[in-house]
Amino acid sequence: MPPTSAQTTPAMPPTHKGWRAWLAGIAALLAAGCSGLPQEVDRPVSHALTAPSGTTLGRLVQERHKSAGARFPSGFQLLSGPQAAYSSRLALVEAAEKTLDLQYYAIHADASSGRLLRGVAAAARRGVRVRILLDDFHSTGRDAQVMRLAFVPNIEMRMFNPLTGARGSALGRMFSMLGDFDRVQQRMHNKLFIADNAMGVTGGRNLGDAYFGHAESGNFVDLDVLAAGPVVQELSRSFDSYWNNQRAYPVQSLVTRKELDTMRSRFQAADAAAPTTPETSAAAERPGPHESTAAQRAYIWNQQPMDLAQAAF
């Protein structure tokens, strides 16, 4: 009996040609997501600074401990607000003389991270050895541009437990998890920001606008502590164990600078082609992560570095 108006005609199955096209598309996605990790990887072993007392921060810690007559050798200051959390990191970047070690689950390519990471690059240019260890899970799309730091002299950057597949496609990387779920679910959530193995910040914050009270769509509420003294050397030992682990892959073994340049050009073209609305016009007036430091200082709260000599340890 032919269908009445109340009945629905069942969908016709795809033709053989349609099935072949569909399967070919799925196969292409899987192929993009399942290219293996590099096998021959050079991971030079390195460790934290052995003599922090020879740096300005190290001497400051010793002097503060001596003058306070402290019972315990390590000091802590709670960083309860986003401004204190941000200004303490700015201060560590500017004060570092020998080493900077950063370890994070996520670093977003946005305004607040942009200012911090330009400071990190400036520290590298003045001779500071910089090591950045980043979990690979969120390093796709625009956030993959953070990996450009690996190509700055004096900066080494490694990705922990990387996913496979093209970084421009989050979908392709999700497909890569299907056959390797036991491995890729083991993520690194550590968060460290250590200068000269003498002072460091640790706690709940990753790096990005949403962690420093500056995102438009919502912000995380986290706590950090500024630590000084022997406890920082303990944090550095933890960093070293992850840094020298076989699951930490140098950025250069995973992606080329040319590939990152191509991705950036694609995003810039997409931004230029996007329709203009009052919201996008306002956003365009805000400095992005690659704008000048002067513009960032005017926009990110005009935040100044914390005076570490006055830290309430």
C-alpha cells in the first residue's frame, strides 16, 4: 500500500558509488589520524641548574631566609587572584639569569600568553636556557602556534605523549585515538613555572586568558603558590623526570616551521574573510599574541611584574 500523508518514506540506502565515496572519506580521515610517531628521536638529556645560589634569585632566597630567622628552609606565598598569578610569572621571566623551565597541560595562543611568551623569548635572547614541556593534547589549530617557540635560539620545547595526525584538524587527531586509546589517555597535567631553580609558581593554572580572568566567555577560578628555596629543587627534579622521559618529543621531530607558517597563513586568511560584526570589530582592536609588547602592556591590565623582593614568604 502506498504511504499516506501520515507515513514516512524510508530513506533509500546509498548507492554503491555513494558508499565507496563515504568509505573513502572515512579512510582519508583515519589515514590522517594514524600516521605513526617518529621512531628515531634525539632527546639530549638535561637537568635543572645545579647552583641556584649563584643567581640573583638564589641569593634573594638565602637573604630572606636568613633575615626572617625562618624555621623552615622553603617559603610560600599564596597567589589567590589572577593579577598576582600573572604578575608573579612576569617577574620570574624578567628575573631569570640562567634557566627557565615551564611545564603545562595547555598553553593557549592568546593575549595573556602572548605577553608572557614574548618575555620568555626575550630571556632566551639574553642567554637564559629555556625548556618548555607541554602536553600535546590541545596543540591543534591556533594553539599549535605556541610551538613556534621551539625554533627560537636557546629555547628547547618538547611535547608530552603526542597524538598523531595533522595539527590543523582536531577531527583527524580524534580519529588517531581510536586505535591507541590506552596510550593517548595518559595526559600530563603538571603546571610549573621555575626560574633559576630558585623560585617557581605551581598550582591550578595553565597559561591563557581564561586562567587569568581575561576571557570573555568564562574564566577558571584557580589557586597558585609562589615557592622559594629547597622545595623548588624538588619541583625541578619532577620536571627533569618528565623532560627526559621517552614520551617527551622535541617539537622539531613532530612539525616543521614551514608547516606552522602554513597553518598561521590559513588562519589569517580565514580571519580576513570573516564577516565584520560589532563583536569582531571590537576583537580586532585587541592585540593578539603576536602583537608588540607595548600593545600587550596596554591591554593586559597594564600589569607590572611583581616585586619578588617583597614577596610575603
